[in-house]
Amino acid sequence: MKTKIAFGLVLVLIIFVGQAIAAPPVQEYSEQDVEAGPANGNHDLDCTIIRPWSDSSGPGSAQYPVIVWANGWGGNDQAGEYTTLYYKSGLIAWALDGPYIVVAANQWSVQESDVLACLQWIVDQNTMAGSEYEGVVNTAKIGLVGHSQGGGAVIKAGDGEPNGFDITTVVALNPYGPSWVDAGSQDGPMMIIGGSNDLVTPVPSFLAVWEAIQVNDQGGLLAVLQGGTHDLGDWGPDAFGDVHQVTELWWQYHLNDNAAAGRALERALNKAPWDTLYAFTDEFEF
């Protein structure tokens, strides 16, 4: 009888451990909507904050770098295709990867001012007594990222003006608008990602931005996804598809000072399906 009991306990333990391995705990996150002026105003303060902590747990005592997101053009319609909701699964994945506080500018025609207004809000919260974000925002580590028109907006916002921010890095996905953006005055290195089959913002449309990066003393890289369209891998499985790995490594390298992530990023970008050009500087090299 004792042998049977011992065997039963071992079997239960094996089943329990096996279930634990097969089903790891789900990481928790929470959201907060910030609005000023008419609801969902196109150029009023309208941001969604994605936090790498649950409503019940709170942020703890850690300091979190900030990523500010800019949507692509939504066709004069807040309910259009390229809304924050469209990209949200990828934004949540970034928040949990870091962990980072991700701040999404919800406008359907996002501009530089919208990006900086959302960034200003979270930075102000860092010094506001009683705020949930008091003392937990790492204002020395700020990344900007956007898609299509949002990509152009974050390039334009990349020098941190007029608010006086020091932007750590910018990521522009299929950026639109080289005629109205300025990549020559960036605060930090930039990664541009394009798709070889993009018919909306084809790679030649933003080569002027790449040329500016090569001489702006901050450096960066241009990575072209072979076969990629304007949706860069059809935005799956987490809304950023093939782009997720390289953006995750880029954030880890620049926002978490993870040198190993930089080397892994270079290895990833130096093989299919990527064609990559680099502009290294004394401040930016793997």
C-alpha cells in the first residue's frame, strides 16, 4: 500500500509539473485612455497608455523606458483601418517585452505635435505627486515609432522639439512624407523599415531620409523586408509580423542598453528576408 501511495504522489507531481511547463503564466498588462477636448479628437490630446503591469499590481518601484506610437493615416475616419486598435496586439507585445510604457497617439492623421503631446503627458506624470506613474518613468530612455504617415511624424519629432525632449531613438515603418520630415537633426539613431513590394510608400520614396541619416552624425540603418508590403508581413501574428523580432531587439539595444541584443539584431538583419544598409557612428555601432 505504501508503494502505491508513493507512486500516486509521484504521478500527481509529474502531471502538475508537466502542466506548469505546458501552460506558463500569462503576463499581465493594463490600459489607460487619456483625452482632452472632444472625444477622439483628431488633434486634441488623445492617447492610450499600455502599461506592463495589471491594475491590481501597479508599477512597483521599477523605472520603465517609454515608447510613443503613431498610427498610419486612417482615411479621415477615427474608425478607419489604421487605428490604435489595429496595431494594439503589437503594442502590447512591446510593452511586455521591455518592459516598457507604451503611449499610443490615437489620431487618424497623426502629426509631430500629437506624438510630443502624448510624450509630454507621461513625462509630466512622472513628477506629479500621487500619480500612478510618479517616479517610474525613465525619461532618459525614450523611443518613438510609427507606421506610414505615423512613421513620417516620428521622424519629424525625432529631435525632441519644441518640448526639449532628448529622444533616444526613432523607428519608422514604411514612413510617408520625406518632403515634410527632417532626418538631419535627430537626437539619436534611427531604424527605417520598408517592404520591397510596398506600393503605398515604396523604398525610393524615403531614400532622401536615409541619405540624411548617413550624414547626421547619429547614424542608423535601413532594413528592407523582401516581399514585404505596406503592411509588412500582413501584420501577424501580433500586428507586426516579421518586423516584431527586429523592433524588439532594437528597443532592447537602445532602451535597455543590452549589447547582446544589438549583436543579435545585426545577425538577424544580415540574412534573408532582410536587405540592410548601415550608417555607423561613434555613438551607434553593434
